[in-house]
Amino acid sequence: MKDPNSLPKDPMMAELVKMARRQQLTRRTALAGAAGTVTALGLAACAPASEPGGTASEAPTAAVDVSDTEKVLTWDNWTEYMDLSDDETSRPTLERFEVQSGIKVEYLETYLDNDEYFAIVKDQLALGQDIGVDVICPTEWMAARYVSNGYAQKLDAANIPNKANLAPAYLGASYDPNRDFTMPYQGILGGIAYNKQLYKELTGKDSPETVEDLWADELNGRVVVLSEMRDTVGVIALSEGIDISSESSFNEDAYMNIIDRVEGLYADGKIRNIEGNEYTKGFRNGDYVAGIVWSGDVVQMNFSKRTKDMFGFFLPESGGTISSDVFTVPIGATHKKNVEQLINYYYDPVNAAELAKWVNYITPVAGAYEEAVKLDPALAENNLIFPSADFLTRTHAFRALNSQEEQTFSTAWQRILLGA
Amino acid sequence: MAQVATRAPRSAAGQPKKSRIVLLLLLPGMIYLGLFFITPFASLITTSLQAPVLGGGIGQYQPGLEFGNYGFVVNEYMEQIVRSFVYATIATLLALAFSYPIAYFIGVRARKHPVLQGLMLTLVIAPFFISFLLRTFAWKELFGQDSWISNLLRDSAILAQDQYLLGTPIVVIFGLTYNFIPFMTLPLYTNLERLDTSLLEAGSDLYAKPTSTFWKVTFPLSLPGITSGTLLTFIPIAGDYVTASRSFLGSPNTAMLGNVIESNYLRIQDYPSASALSVMLMAAIVVLVSIYIRRTGTEDLL
């Protein structure tokens, strides 16, 4: 008794059916072997093109929230980004949230790479489909892409009273100035790390002081930089006196000059390799003596038994980069209200302090420092977890890029990574 | 005789029916090929001809007939394209040089000792049981700055004090060779295992030196094994994107075609360029392989 003109529930199927109707495909042509395949391909080829370019008419709409009836949520996060009990079998803060809220959290650690994750889910998001995950924590620049494409759901501030605890430094991002769509999970510092003993052996000095010190002849072939463009280019640009937060100072010419600089440094063997998160391996086994890296990794390497306190980290006088990974609710997620409760929970200073103590990144929650002093005074004095105001003045955020710039900037950066 | 006689007319009558059954049996295979080979391949070709959306954001393309994409990628990535095929050729030849004696020993010399034969085959295949990624990571550790291999090479003055192994073409080619050696050894072994040793005896009876027996008898007879072995190694090596990547044994200086495709597809989201490169890689391999098979005279393999 179904209406023959009704569309299937699944949005992808519905889209296909609509297209097929538009082209008035008869069964015969659809089945005509090669022709049928080509038509199907035509449809497949159309899919990426119909991706909304930020235009409101095409943007997918948020899914219906079923949080009131389904007390569950799925969180896909980066690895080693959640506190673990000493025996590493449970996650204390997360379990406490489950008990307090009655919401069962399925915690996944399959968010390994901003670009890759986006490439996997973007077609589903363009159709407004549920990707099976209610909250992810992309890095700011990627979150900006989710928000501007309409792939992120607007958060309801009324459900997050602890939003008041957000440190003011995290407000004012150009893609989401009032944090209506995203909330910072952890802040990330990009600066310079060095192996204390090897650096002394090679250069005779205790520690590097400026970015220029990395390019000393004694360190040839022993310096690594991040493959994350915004941190490497950011730190080097800052050392050349460019304000990376300003559009006028950090224009395309300035950017390309830095690209040339990095290319030259690589060609001269000053930069040995350009790596993602795997660079810690090279630091641990002594391949790299110094480099431009993320602070949290250095704290963690210094905690681990084999490399206890082997490394130093500092922000050069010229400045380091600051960014953050932000809670983002994908457009098709059906448990937004549950996620808002989760965010609210982690914005309670007590919980934030406990989390920061374990993950070693910067907490965006004001008041967490005071709680950390009670928990572990020594840790609270660690500038890399609870940076002092003075320390923070040396951090700069990489400015937002428009989509044209994003294309040219990242293409230029990828060319270096491919040795072109 | 009677049986043959009664059979003949029946099979003649059953011919059309039989071919229908054959078609029916072929159907799942054809559907499979259509769905999982033809469809993605055609989709790859259409994607490779897409044009960017004017004023669109990163990764936004529309259907088009932009044949210039091919010229663009050739210009842009010539270095990596050439490098891929050079690395693949060297690694394949090295794999052949390592595998032939191993396969010969297992397949011919160890024939009288089945236990030894089984044991050695296990040794060749055993690395397969450990993930390819883990093995490559292990080599990364072994080639590190402070590893015993690096130290040994430095102490014996083969490597200068400020030189290093990781990220150099030598280590990348080593990694490629190592990872694909079993694909070379196994086909060679199955071929040499069937080698008729009485032919070798005949060779020596006719006063041929061992080397000429090898080149005149053993080698030509093992050509089908060599051909399938080189194809099984060369093709995946040319498209490999793990060993040469910056996260494993390589550096920007060793980027191969697979790395370029990965970067274009996932990082820059330049789908047309990535697809154009993939199509070219496939085409280049098909051309190279058909020339190769013609020259080695083993068309019957196909």
C-alpha cells in the first residue's frame, strides 16, 4: 500500500532515486550493461560536486535529537587523550560521567588524522546522514571547515551552564566567535623541544634559545619539524617577525617566503624530516636532537620510564603556536543533548584538572589550575599544562584561511613534503 | 569404443545447453568484476577528468572533460614518477638475486629432505604472519641513529659520523626489497620444484660446465617462475606508499608515486590529480608488463 512516488528513508538512496527519476531512466536502459554502469557512475561523479559550498540552500539539516529517550552517546577521539586508571583498564573521569548522568558513553579512539577523517565522512555529512558518532574533536582549522560547510550542529548554551568557565582566550575564533558550534577540549602548544644530553654533546650549550639555533651546523641532519603546516610554518614565520594572526602581515607572499625558507632548510639538510605524531619515536631513539613539536608529547615522553626527563621544551622569545582540538557535533548525530551534558561535565574545573593531569595538554577551563593545586601542586606549576599568563603572551594562533588560501597554502606545503 | 560412440552425439546435441550453463556459472564472476573492477575504474577515469568548481572551496570539483589534468600531474610530479619506477626496478632485481638461490636450494637441493624443505619454506613465509606495518616499523628502529647497524657502519667507516641511514634511498630500496621477497621466492620455488634434474645430469654428461648448464637449461626452464615473480613484486612496489613514506623509512626526498597520490587525495583533496596519477600508474604498468612478457616469451602465462 505504499505510494509509488514516496522516497526511501535513507537520504543517499532518496537522492539516487530522485536523480534517476529526473533522468527518466527506464528499466531497460538502466540494465543495458555498460550504459547502466556509466549512468551509475554519472550519479557517483555528481555526489562530490553537489557538496554544499557553504550555501545555505544546499546545507544539510541537523538530525532529530533523541537524547531524551536514548541515554547513550558515541565519542570518537584522538588516541591517548583521556585519563586512564593506574592499571590502564578504566577511564576514571569518563566513568564518573556515566554514573552521574546515566548516559552510556561509547568511547572510540579512531580519530587519527584530521584530513583522513574528513575524507571518510564528508560525503555522508553532505547528505546530512548520521556517521554513527555523536561527537568528535577536530583541530580548530578542521572544525572551521565543518562549521562553514554546515556539517556541525549548533550547541544549546542553556544545556552547558559551565560554558562560563571557558577561558576568554578561546573566544573570538573567526569561524565561531561565540563558541556556538564548538567548544575547546584541549589546547595545544607548538614550540621547540630538544634532547638535553645530546644537544649539550653536539653544541656545547645547555639548550637552544631561538628558532635560528635549530639551524646550527652542529645539528645538521638531527632536526625534525611537524608535518602539521600551521605549527611548523607558524613557528618559523614568528621567528621572522611575521604576525601569524594578522591577515595583512601574514599574506600569501609572506607565506610563500616561509615555504621557500623551509624548502631551503630541507635541501641543505638542516631539517632532516617532516613528520606527524610519529616523530616521538625519532626523539626517543636519538635520531632527532631538536625540533618544532607539540608540548603535550614532550611532557608524556618525559613521564615515560625509558626516556624520563630526557627532553626540554620551550617557547622561543619570538613565539610559539597555540591551537586547540574542539568538541564538534556532526550534523547527522542524534544525541546532541547528551553531548552537551558531556561538555558541561568536562567544563567543571574539578574534572578538567583531573583530565589535564593525565593528558598533559593545556586545559581551556578557567579554575582548573586552582583545582590542580589541590590535586598535585608540583604538576600545577608545570607551564606546559597550566601556562602562566606570561607564558601565554608568547603564544599566537594561526589566522583563519579562506578556502582559496587553504587550497594554495596546503598545496605548497604538500609539495615540500613530497620533496618537489 | 562403444562408450565413445554413444557419448559423441549426446555432447553435440547438448552444446547450446552447456554453453548456457557455462554462462550461468560465469555470471557471479562477471557481476563481481563489473561491480568491483569496472565500476570503480570508470569512476576513477571520470574523476580524473573533473574540473574545479569556480570559487569553490578545497576539494570541490564538478564533472568535466579536463584532459589537462594529466599534463599537469606529469609536469608536477615527473620526479616522483621516475623515482617510483627506478626504485621498483632496482628492488625487483635485488629481490630476484636474493630469491633465486633460496628457491633453488629449497626446490632442488633439499628435495630429498622434505622436513628441511618444509622448514625452510616456513622461514620464507613466516614474516607474512606479522603485519607489514609492524615489520617496517621494526626496520625503522634498526636503522635509527643509535642502532647497532648504524654504529657498526660508522665504526667501519662505511658511514661518516654525520651521515645517517633513515630517509635515504638505500634504506627505502632495502625496505621495498625486504617486504616483497616472499612474493618472488614462492613462484620461483613452485617452478624450480618441478625442475627435472635428469636434464641437469644430461648437461654434465655432455661435458657442459655447471655455469653453462645453468644458463642453457635451468634458467630458461625457470623463466615462467621468474616472470610471475617479477610481476608479483614489481607491480606492488611501484605503487607502494608505506615503505617510502616519511613516517616509515623515507623522507621527502624519497617520495614515490603512492605517496603523491595519498597526499593529493587526502591532504590537498585534489581528487582529479590523484585519479589521473592512479590511471597513469595502471596504464604504465600494463604497458611495461606487456612489453616485458613479450620479450621474455611467456605469453602463455596470460
